[in-house]
Amino acid sequence: MVRRFLILSFLVAASCWVSSGNLLFGQNDASSDEAIKKEVLKVEDERIQSHQQRDRAAMERIYADDLIWTFPTGERLTKAQFLDIILNEKLKPYVVSDGVQKPVTTINQVDRKLYVFGTTVVVTRFAPMMELYNGKPLPHPRRFFNVYVKQDGKWQLVTHHSTPVAEKSP
């Protein structure tokens, strides 16, 4: 009887261990995490490029239908609202050089880190650039995070959140 109990306990524990992804062939090892990070970085870079080119098709593909985008002002936007902002150039990144405000042509990726949680990846970054939103400056510098989820075989951004920081560098 004790033997059956031990075998049954072992099988239940092993089943839980396998279902949680801890068995060697079921878990994300370092190499699979690195592959996932490369996939998401590619999508993140495409996302940034789609903003600069105002590429609606790319943004439609990258942003989940139930996207939640939170500005550093606390304003929360839907996918449709955020696409409108980008496509109609209501959000304009800029730099000040020699006292003159100039548009940003390349978005600097400062202190970017990725954290893999199975089919969910969190991307964090420091954003030193300045932006105008509807003609008014947004708080800067900022830290932000993007959350990507793999849905139907593709990585999609489901939420973005940014917050102002007091520091000038990471």
C-alpha cells in the first residue's frame, strides 16, 4: 500500500512538473530564450520603423486588436486611437540641436532589456528623446515597457506603458 502511494505521489508530482514546463525538454532553456528575444527584437524594430514610415499595414499586424497604450500623461488609448495619432502625425519625436528643434530620424535604443515568460515577452527601455503630442511636449525622459504575446503564431504588442523619470541617463 505504501509503495502504491509513493508511486502515485511520484506520478502526480512528475505530471505537475511537466505541465509547469520544468522538465528538460519542456522548459525554455537559455538558447530558446535567446531565439525568442531575437524574434521579438525584430518585431520591436519593425514597430519603430512602422511609426517612422506611418505604415498602417505593419502597425495593424504588430498591434493586438485589444492593445492598451498608456502615455506618460496617464492617457490610455485603444489601438484605433493610437494608430490615428501615428498616422496623422499627432506624435512627433524631436531633438534640440544648437537651440533648434529638429525631427528625430532614428530612435535611440537605450538600456533595452527583454524578459521572456514563455509566450509573453516584456521589453523595457529608457527613452531620452523628446516628443510633441498634439503640439505639446510629453514629459521626458521616460522609461517604458512593451508587452508582447505570441498569438496565432506571431508576436503582437498587447500593452505599452511609459512613465517620466527624473534621471537623464539609465
